[in-house]
Amino acid sequence: MSKGNIGVTSDNIFPVIKKFLYSDHEIFLRELISNAVDATQKLKTLASVGDAKGELGDLRVRVLIDKKKKTLTVSDHGIGMTAEEVDRYINQIAFSGAEEFVQKYKDNAAAIIGHFGLGFYSAFMVSKRVEIFSLSYKDEAEAVHWTCDGSPVYEMEPTIKAERGTDIVLHIDDEHEEYLEDSKVQELLTKYCKFLPVEIVFGMKKEWKDGREQETGEENVINNTQPAWTRKPSELTEEDYTKFYHELYPMQFDEPLFHIHLNVDYPFHLTGILYFPKIKNNLDVRRNKIQLYCNQVFVTDEVDNIVPEYLTLLHGVIDSPDIPLNVSRSYLQSDAAVKKISGHITKKVADKLQELFKNERADYEKKWDDIKLFIQFGMLSDEKFYDRATAFALFRNLDGKYYTLDEYKDLVKDAQTDKDGNLVVLYTQDPDSHYAYIRRAREKGYDVLLMDGELDVHVLSQAEQKNEKLRFSRVDADVVENLIRKADDKPAAEPLSPEAEEALRYSFEALLPEPDADAKTSYTVSLGQAGADSLPVFLTQNEWMRRMKEMSQHQQGMAFYGSMPDQLTLVVNTAHPLVRTLSDELSESLAAEAAPLREQISAKQAEEQQLRDAQKDKKADELTEAEKQAVTDVTKQAADLRKQLKDLYAAAAKGNRRISQLIDIALLASGRLKGEALDRFVSRSVELLN
């Protein structure tokens, strides 16, 4: 028997290993099995070139639990180790400057493990003692037994072992007895070793029989040694790809839309299969479904450092030995290789989408609503992807037809270019709520897009930035005549007099809805001509302000806009006969009372102007208090008179059921008449019919 110290020159190494990535200590099993698989693969290689003689025999890796002895054993029939090799690969952890390195990184266990290459030593995170029993494949080799209790002191002696290979025996400590439970070990094996290239056996298969679970006598092989991504695309059918998708995601019941098979040998090694799942909303629901493997060993499903963020919405597998990982295989290091791989994946995704659009457009259009969120996310977050995606990103109009942006611009440019040369694209997010606005637009010969997706408002803003003289406007942002102004536009009716417009404005302002409890909506009144056949009164919402509020839902830096109320404009259509009749009635009924007030207002305004003209050549500090007060007084007097005029029309409006009815019709047409207000509208409608 020989005894010695682990060659690390520092007693600090084992305490660091014991706490290494405490929350991730389960990776010990992955590391040990990966080593066993490596040993088995090396034996196959040696045998293939004639350096290993004799029958290879059973090459399965086995995982065994002995609950009485509290041991977990990983056993392989690979190349094994001689005593000299154990000393070299297990005992000699040291390198130049080891003590300094350990001291420097004592609080960063991941860095130490990664630098030393200590996959085997992760066993000490869950064990109070670890044993190795190994017999080399070499002729006349002598088996060796190595043991260590987690201190730098080890013991090594010759032993007897019947079969070639290595057994790693972990004596599980009291804190980690969960790793003596079959269910826990099965869970870890399924997670990390599901696709290793050597069969991994854990116990016997079980089935329900006679009301209880019983062993079948057949070994339980937990992995698929030839997963689809390791095979050539020519060997696989669509059924194979779909079957593998459900092998990756047993609880995913939707079928993938299509897939991309990655297979690159130069300038880096990369294999994998990426699937396009159905994505309709909520960007975070199915993120982090791409699984990263290194030579078929599961590493992580958080691949943000390898693929652009929008590609994390895809599902599937990426396998590359060229992605730099530390020994934990859980922490990606960003470098040139990763960037090249990321760029290649992005290109392959764009190529696949372009190919589908070009060669199978009808099928692509059927799938568009399921993949558009992914494509839009990519366009918004990656300039290079945007440049390529414009060729296959689609817009759908209300007739259900799909167009690229260039195709759509060609479709509507003749009808929807305004007098200033701007191409105005009209859209709706809710065809039912915007029905009246859509009808008016179509009567004008205009087309309307359906833009009801989660990222549509961001996409149209991006399109405006990228395309000069292109503007998107929701159909309810204004009267359609104002949305697309034409050089030959003429008023639908003779303008009202200033007095008549004033009477309408004050009357409607008096009956606007009261602010709600949360002050989420504010209303103003505007007069305009929308044609005699349009609604007499309707609501519009400023395009820019509404768009900022919608975009703030996904951009934290825009939270200010999200807190602002909806700003709605009640447009009184002065070209409508009903409004003109109402205007005449208001003007005539209040003419005697309103005229004197208007004369006094005019007089006060003239007096104010005279005072300001007299003071215009003086600086502010040259004006006397009396001069300043004179302007203040006359301004206040004019404001008081204006308020009296407003109150006059407000009092009359409150007794005019038609004004309330017209306002409620506008609210109802926009889906904003609810609760008590809706009940009052129904009752008033019945009364007006009597």
C-alpha cells in the first residue's frame, strides 16, 4: 500500500470543491458518467486501430445504488487505469502557481474547477469518501484500488478486479442521502445523460402488474445513443424529426411547424436540430427550450450566450465541442468561436425561412400567424436579421391576404399617397370596434391591415424608421380625410360660423364622461367635417401617444408613457345634417343670452390688447405694479365672461338628450360605453323612441 498527498500544494482545494456550485452540486453524476463514457469511447478507438486486443465485451456504463452501504457506484468497461495512470490523472492536480491561484479564486469555485479540470473531484461534493477500483486494458496490467476521504491524503494499493474498466464508488455523506434514492438518480440521468453515445444502465425496467410496479428482468437503459441530430438529414424522415421533438419535450403536445438541421464541420464543429414551435403571444412562455450539449452530454438549456435572444424562442438541440466551457459545463464563456457559431445559426434560420417563403409560399402563409412573433422579435433585436427578414416578413389585410412590405406598398401606393407624397398605411387592431372607421376608409378605396399581434406596434414603428415617406396610422386616429389628405380635398359642407362652432364645442364639452377613478382616460372635443354619410359624432385617438403607451408595455425605459391616460378626442362631424340642425337650434335658442356675453368678451379682449400694445416697448422690470395689475384684471374679467358663456351652453346641454345620445353613440361605437352609462343610454334610447 502507498500513501501520499494530492499534489495541489494547498489544503484549500477540497473545502473549495465541497462547496463548488452548491446549488448545482448534482452535476457530480454527469461528470463521473461523462468520464466513464470517455473511457469507453477511447477503448473503441484503440480497438479500431489494433492497439487494444481481444473482445470488447459489454461496454455499457452502469449506475448502482446500495442503500445499506450508502454507496453510489458508476462502473464502466473502458480502458481502465494502471497505478501509474491513477497517480498521474488523479493524484497530480498541481500546476505552477497552484497555491497562488487557489488563494486568488477561493471565492470563485467555478473558476478553480474549470482551471484544474477537476470533473472527477466533483464527487467529493456529495461524498465523505470516494474509492476507485480500476483495471487497465493493457496486457498483464494489475488492478489498483484508490481511496480518499476528502482530505489531501489518499491511499493506493494493488487489488483484484475481474473485469477491465473502472468503478467509482461514492460513500454518500449524510447531507446528500437524496442521491441514494432511485427516483432522484433516475431524474439526473434523464436530465444529463439522455443522449450519451454509450448505453447507460440504471437498474431494471419496471411495469405495473397486479396493482403494483414490478421489475421486468430487462435492464433499464436510460439513453438514446443515436439521437436524431447525430445522424445525417438524408437518413431521417419528417416522422423521425417529429418523434425526436416529442422525445425532447414529452409534455409538449403541439406539433412543431418545421425544423432546421445543423451540421457544420468547418471552421467549427456544430450539429443540432432547431424546431419552430407555435408561438402566438407572451414572449417568455416558452423561452429557454433549446438544449445545449457537448459531445451528447447535456450542459444547459440557458443558451443566451450562444444564440441571439430571439432565437431562444426556438426549441431543439445544439451540440458543439468547440463552445468553450469550464469543467462544470454550465457556464459559457464568450469568445470568437461562440460569436461565429451564433452568426451561423442566425444565417441558417434566415435561409430556412427564405427557402420556405420562396418555394412553399402558400404553406408559409398558413404558418405565418404561428411564427410571426419570433420573426418580428428577431427583426427588432438584430439589424442583420432585419435586413434578411424583410423578404419574408408578412402583413395581412382584412381580406386575409398576405404581403411583404414591398408588395403591400405597391398595392396601395396609388390610392393612399397623400398630397405631401407620404404613403399612409391604415391598420386596425380590432376590426369589430373600428368597424365604422374601416367602412369609411374602404368607401374611399383604401385598404386596411390587421395589426393585432403583441409586437405589431413595434414593427410598424421600425418600418417607418427604415422607409422614408412611409407612415402607419390606425383607422381611428382621426377622420379618414385627415389621415390621408389629398390635394383636391374640399369641405363636405359650408363651414359653420365661429359662434355656431363655439356653441357646439361648449355644449358637447359639458357632457363629456367624467374622469374614471384611476384617471385612465381623458376626453377633448374637436369639430371637423367627415362627410354627411359618416357618424355625426365619433372618437379618435392620437396615433403617436397611443403607440407610445402600447410600446411602453415591452420597454421599461418608456414606463412614463404607460402611466399616462388614454387621450381621446370626441369629433363632432359638422358636415352631418343632424349636427347642423343641432347647431342651429343651440345658436337660436341662446342667441339673446349669448350675444351680450360675446360682445363683452370681445370688448375685454380688445382692452387687453390695447394695454399690451401700450406696454410692448417696455421691459418687464420697467412696468409698474399698476400696469401689470391692469393686464391681470382685464384678463381675469375676460375669463370670467368666457366661463359664463360656457356655463350658459352647459346648462342648455344638460337638458338636451340628443347631445347625450350622440356622445354615447360615439362611446358605444368604440367599445367604451359600459356599466351604468350603458344602462342610461338604453333607457334614453327607449324614451326617444316614444
